[in-house]
Amino acid sequence: MSDKVKSSAENQSSNKLIALGVMIYSVVEAVIAFFVVFKPLYINTVYHNATLDEQGVSYSVSFFGNMFQSADEFGSGEIKLSLIGAVANILLIYVIMTVVPILLSLLFKKGYAFAKSGLIVVFGVKAIAGFMPMLVPFANVRNSIRIFGIADAVLCLCACAFFVYLNNVEYADDMLLDSEQIKAMVKRAKLGGLLLLLMAALVICEKYAMGGYGINWSIIIGKSDQQLMQGYVLVVLFSVSLLAAIMYVRGSFASLYFFAGFGGAVALSNAYALINKVIWVNTTYKQQKALMNQGDAAAAEWIGANGMGATWWRRTIFIIVCFLIAAFVTFLAFSKIKNRLFQKPVEDEKKPALVTWICSGALVLCFFLSIVAVLQWDKKVYDSFVMGAMDYMYFIVYGGVTLFLALSMLGGCGFARWGAVGLNIVVGASNFSTIFKVFSARSSLVNANPGYHGYDYIIMGILFILSLVCCLSIIAMFVYKEIGNYMYNKSNS
């Protein structure tokens, strides 16, 4: 038997064991999930309806509910609750969670190449779903569900990483990569895995730091009760981090732009939160000292206990940890791309390089101008200016997208131009409408208060106008013809 035949037989045997392992794990996971997750959330809530129990209304439960009740039964007014909806939801989830990986494992055993990619997607999605109960404050979620979710997420993440490894081994064989190229891929895999683990730790710490940012509302968005949205932001951040880590193994520098951009945004957001905390502690201390001087020791003690208690310190520690992790992520990613970003252009490419830098800088400047202008405007709109936890999530999303696109633009990624257009349209449209509100409010105050000039409103209006000018600078990326060739050459250098 030749070495090639032996290798093929060994691969088939290995594939069978892997496929068997996937099937066993999927079945065990499904059984545990039913008793830990689905039964308490879907079945028990039907048999113990909280609303009807509080109202003291009697009811019964059957599979079809009142779907097949007779006319006499309807007339009796008896309430019958149905299980069919809950069962349908459970079955639909099981199709994705259990049936799909089993089918893909069978195809993997038969040697279908796409099965590995399918299993990467399935286990990646299941890992994200496992983290959701921890990151998103869903109602009726018990600690047992969170523990199971975390354990399942870690195992699924390991399975996802394993199939990424198998997929890239096959890719290396198909592309006839030499030993140096394979070593480079292994280094990228290690760095990508490290960045993903750091981002996972970051979103978990952000969850516990959330209470330290402020109340669950957003003065920028103007909405309260944002707990669920804050959790969803963290889930999306982890999801994209997983995708970016997988793509980086194949050499996608856009992944490093993502980690550097969003890592920088999280670090800046938490640095701003720490500055606000220092200001707040100083204000609280002054209030406490003033009350002590007035002889009101009880009030001073209450402010000290509630303003600077153990809970506050724990949340502040999580904010500091978030800042440190995010800064480290930014450092690791930026250290790998700085040479690419700052490489000296050749003589013929100096003009397109300058235009790229101007547009990239305008994108970042638009972010800072918009944030400053919006916060100043909110101080005028609301009676009391209180930043909420969702505002820091807003900084992370808007700032992260901005830095990601700016770095991608400097790195020569063609999609960055279109991404910047989309971002500028959204931001520009919002800022454009606010300009009229600002000057209209100033005009009303000037008319109502003779001698009042409203210079603060004029400054706000100018900031919004400057942000629009920054948005319009993206036009240069499309007008200047040499940009396309320059970005293509840089991305492939």
C-alpha cells in the first residue's frame, strides 16, 4: 500500500471518529438543553402563567389549547392554554442546534469539503448563542441557564477552532503552501485566537462595568430602558470578533483593522468613563465635606455610603480592566499593521496617498466633532444632563466603525470607501437636520431675551457644519481617479 493510500485511509478513519464525536456531543447537548433551558423557559411558563396566576384566573393546559374546543366548551368560559407554540419553537431551535450539525457531520464523514465550513458556522453560532444569556439581561433566565450557556459556548468555541484548523490544513495542501507560509499561518492563528479570547474577556467585563457607566438610558439616543440593547451590542461585538479571528488566519488584514479600531474605541470610551468618575467622586466628596461642615453628619455618611460604596468601587475596577484589555488589544493589532499603514509611498503615489490620509482623518474628525456637538446640544435639550450606560455603547459602536473604516482606508481596503459613504450619509443626515434645530432654538431665545446673543448655540451650529464638511470630503475618494489603483496596490503589497 502506497503512502498516499495510507494517508487517505487514515483521513477516512479520522473523519469517522470526528463525525461520531460531533453527533454524540449534539445529542447530549440537546438533552441537557431541554431540561436546563427549554423546559423552564418554554414549557413551565405555559403551565405556570404568571399573569393569570396573579389575577387568580383558573386555566388548563393542553397541546392544542382551545383550537378544537366545542361550542359548549367555548361558552363555559374555561381558559385553555396551548403548548403547540412552545413545542414548535423548541423544534425549530433543535433543527438548527442538533439536526444541522448531525447532517453536516455525516457529510463530513463522506469527505465533502463544504461540511467543514458548515460546521465552523454552526459551532460559531452556537458559541455566540451560549454567551447571550450572560451578556443580555433576558427575563426569567436562571443561573443554571447562564452556567450551561457558558460551558456550551466554550466547548462550541473549541469545536469551531478545531474545524478552522482542519479547514486551513486542507487550504494549505490545496494551495501548495511552503513551510514558511504555513508557519506564518500558524502565527496568525495564534494571534487571532489570542485577540478573540481578549475580546471575549472584554465583553464580559463590559457587562459587569455597565452599572458603573450610569443609568440604563441614553441621552444621545434619547431613550430609556436600554438594558437589552446594551447586551445586544456586546453580543454583536463578540460575534464580529469571532468572524474576524477566523478570517485573519487566511491573512485578512481587515481583521486587524477591526481589532485595532474597536479596541481603540472601547479604550477611549472607558477612559472617558474614568474621567467622568473622577469628576463625580470629587463632586461627591465636596458635597460630603460641606454637609460635615454644616454639622449634618448623618447626611454626609449617607452620601459616602451610597456615592462611594463597595458597589461603586467594584464597577470602577471593571471599567479600569476594560480599558486595559482594550488598550492591549489595540496595541497587539496595531503593532502588526503600523508598517503597512505608514509605509512611504513611491513618487507617483504621493498625491493619492495624501488624499487617502485627508479622507481618513476627516472621518475621525467628523466623529469627534459630532460627539462634542451632540453632547452640547443635549445639555440644552434636557433639563438635567445625565449620561447613561447606552451612551458609552454608542461611543464604542460609532467610534469603532469610524476607526475601523479609517484604518481600512489607509490599508488600501476598497470596501472602506463605500463603508465611509454609508456612515457619512447616516451621520450627515442626522447632523444636517440638527443644524436647523440649533439655530431655530437660538433665534427663539434671542427674541425672548433682549441682549442675549447665544454664542454657545452659534458654536454648536459651527461644529455641526464642520462635521458635514468632513462628511463631504469622502467625495475626493471617488473623484480622484488614481485612488483606486493606489489602494489596490497597497492592499496587495
